[in-house]
Amino acid sequence: MINNTKAFILLLFSTISIFNILNAQSRIDTTRVDFNNDKIIDTLIDNYSSGSNFGGSDFTIIDGKTKEEYTLSNYGCYCSFTNLITVPDSLLLEKNASFFDVLRTKAVTQKRDTIDATLEWLLSASFNSKYLKEHSYFKTIFNPKTKWESHKAFLPESYHIEVSGDTLQQLTSQYEKKPVSESSKAFLVYYTSAHYVETLDNEPPVAKNETYEIYKTPHTVYAKKGDTHKWLFISETGITGAPGKLRWYSINHVELVGDYVLIHQDIPPANAYVIHIVNVETQRVGSLKFDTSQNNGTDQGGMITFEIVNDHLVFTEYSKQKINKIPLQELFNSLDNYKDE
């Protein structure tokens, strides 16, 4: 019996080790070139590592003459569309311009001078959010500020923008980065490939009424009104919550009621989801505070998703056997008027 137990333990640890090896990868690539044209060879090191939820590279240049090291890292979470890459102040010195150019080319995507509507939504929602400790219905309310766009809805290729000053200070706080100086610079990288959408063409609406057509992608919801469109919701870990990997789709059931959209967003753990309510015109988003789940503690289980029944939002909560019913108009009024509460 003891030998069998030991064998089982060894097998268990072997299985765990194999699992970890399969889910964690790393490599180190080294290049030696005279990057700054001082006739002395410099060293570029690409130290790449990837786990189950995080991955990326630390790119380091070692000055062949001074032996000083300069690093840019794009290591980040697969749960997020964006990554803030802070540039060391020493790398911004004029003497290190050649090193800066090499590391920027390695660490970030193509540069854009202006942001598209989806990144504008993400930044605006991040900067205009309010976490509510005590509220009848909502745990978070945020107010992204974008506008109806007259051109065709699209998702751009991945890109980055340079940020500094007040914007960088705000982002540093959002990303829980170390404080930066007033002269610091960073790259905000937007990985649009994580949307897992090649085109927004030819997809039918998931809901519509006489005013709006509502569309969804794996992680977004947007509306069309006539020949215009507007982004309403994007799953982002630091704003709305998101899956541990964005290749796991998050947008599920979507309903349109008048000027409001209700969204079932799947996030960990399994069978748990969040209900968000969006005012299409104002773009104000409220995330319900209830522990909405398919498991209500009975043998039959709970509701797979929410339903709209007789002008009420109906859903089940985790380990609560009673079905929750809330008048829709109460929710809509509370969303629109929360500052008065």
C-alpha cells in the first residue's frame, strides 16, 4: 500500500511538471552589433518567457563601451488589450537615441499619432469610472465619452501611441506602475489581434428596434443608428473584468430594451457572469453587483442567462434558490441618476 501511494505521488508530480513545461516557454536570443556607431560592439538580449496567463520579452541592450544596460519590457497579461511600457529616463538621453530606436522597434507595434474609437472608449471608460461601495444595484458605473461615427465600423491593426505628462500619470496609476517623473515617456500598446475578429462586415445584428441595431464580437458590443455607429462595451480586465485569456470569448447574451442594452459577460470562475446595462445615447455603463450564476444551490441549477419577463430583469444568484426579479425601469433610472443617490 505504501509503495502504491509513493508511486501515485510520483506520477502526480510528474504530471504537474509536464503540465507546467507545456504551459511555460522561454528563450534567450542574443545579437551583437555596434548600434551606436562608436566602433565598439554592443549586445542585444531578447529574454522571452510565456506562462498560462502572462508572456512577453525583456529587451536589453548592453553598451559595449560603458557596460550600461537599457531595457524595455512588453511582458503583460493575456487578459488585457493594452500594455503600458514605461521608458527608462536614461534611455531618453540624446546619447542613447540609437539604443532607444532599436529597443522601441523590438518591444512595440507600429506607431499611430491618433487613437481609434475602440481605444478611445477604453481610455475614457478607465478615466471616468466610479466604484460604488453601497448602491442598490450597481458595483461600478463608468462613463466613456465617444461619439457616433459616420464611417464604417472597423478594428485597426495593433499599434502603440506615445504618452507622457498627465496622461502617463493617470495610466501609471491604472496599471499600478511605479511613479514616473514629469519628463518620463511610455508606450501604450493596443493589441487589437486579441479581439479575434478579422472583419466586422456581414454580421447580422443580435438585437434591433426601430432606432438601433446592436452587434457583438467576442469582446465588444456596438450599436448602429442609421449610417452611424458607436462602441458601447469592451471587455477589459481593469475596467469591466475579462477572462484570463482573451481567446476565451466573453460576450454572451445581449438584449435591447428601448435606449438600453443589457449584456451577459462571461468571466471566471466557471458558470459565473456579470450583467451590464448600457444607455446607448449617453454611453453610461452600470455593472450589476449581484453574484449572478447558473448555480443556485439546487439539483436543477439556476438560469443559464438572464431573461426579460414582463418588464423585469430575471436571473439567479449563486447559492440563492430564489429567482431575482428587478423592474427594468428602476434599473434604468438608477443608472441615469446615480449621482443624485
